[in-house]
Amino acid sequence: MIEISILPHLNAALNAIAGGVLTAGFIFIKTGNRRAHKISMILAMCVSGVFLISYVTLRAYAPIFEFQGQGAVRVFYYIMLISHVFLATAIVPLVIFSVLHAFKSRFAAHKRITRWTWPVWIYVSISGIGVYLMLYQFYPAAAG
Ligand code: HEM
């Protein structure tokens, strides 16, 4: 049985892995390795899927901690958190359409949409780690 208290750390690790795999996938396609690109992006979706399950479990069983920092750092934290949540929602249809275009070999459309999908996804993954660090590591009192 997994302890609920380890889920924030697991989620941050999954975010980091997704970010790494997304970066690899980007480098692969830019260097012409389509097969490795495809595998990387499918892997990124699997990792993000596991993240989603873990995140929903965490939210169902653990309270939402309020950020304890004050002043400018608090404003920075909430801008990062709100943009993270908003874009994490927006990424779902972007990923679905990116993959549908790719699997139907509509690569012109795939390229058009992934101009948004890739940077937004990377931002979501990096800001997810940022939120974790600020809430659970830099201001650990907040997490109890
Ligand atoms: C959501 C997941 C995916 C993302 C974020 C993504 C992202 C990208 C990006 C950023 C590019 C480069 C576009 C450019 O050069 O302007 C690209 C190109 C490409 N992707 Fe994906 N990709 C994803 C999934 C896939 C999958 C599953 C496949 C294979 C079935 C695939 C096949 C390709 C191919 C063949 C190209 C080259 C298209 C061309 O240059 O004409 N991608 N993708």
C-alpha cells in the first residue's frame, strides 16, 4: 500500500521524467529520428497518464496546503500555480489532436498544432516541479 504522503514527491518525479522525455522527443525529431520521436512522445503520454492517476488520488485523500511564503514570493507562487493549472487543462485536447494527426499521417497539421503542444507541455512540467519545490521543499512547514 502506497503512503499518500509520498505522492507529492512521486508526482514531482513524474513531472521531471515527462519533461526529460519530451525534450528527448523534440531533439529526436529535429535530428530526423522519427521512430525515437514517436516512442518518446508515447512514453511522455504514459508518464503523464500515471501522473494524472497519482494526482487525482492525492487530491481525493490529502488536503490542499496553503503556501506559507509572504510578499513577492507569494505572488510569484500563485502566478506559477494558476498558470500551471490552467495550461495543464489546456494541454489535454492539444495532446489528443497532436497524436491523432500524427497517427493519421497528417504531419503538416501535426506540426502546426505541436508548435503549441510542445512548449505548453514543457511549461506545465517545469512549473509543476516549481510548485512542488516551493510548497514542499523551500517552505516545508506548509506541507506539515
Ligand atoms: C503529443 C505528442 C507529440 C508531440 C508534443 C509532438 C511534437 C512534435 C514536434 C514539436 C515536432 C516538430 C515540428 C516542427 O519541426 O515544426 C513534431 C514533428 C513530427 N512528429 Fe510529433 N509529436 C507528438 C507525437 C507524435 C507521434 C505519436 C508521432 C508518430 C506517430 C509523431 C510523428 C512526428 C513526425 C513524423 C514529425 C515530422 C513532421 C514533418 O517534419 O513533416 N509525433 N512532433
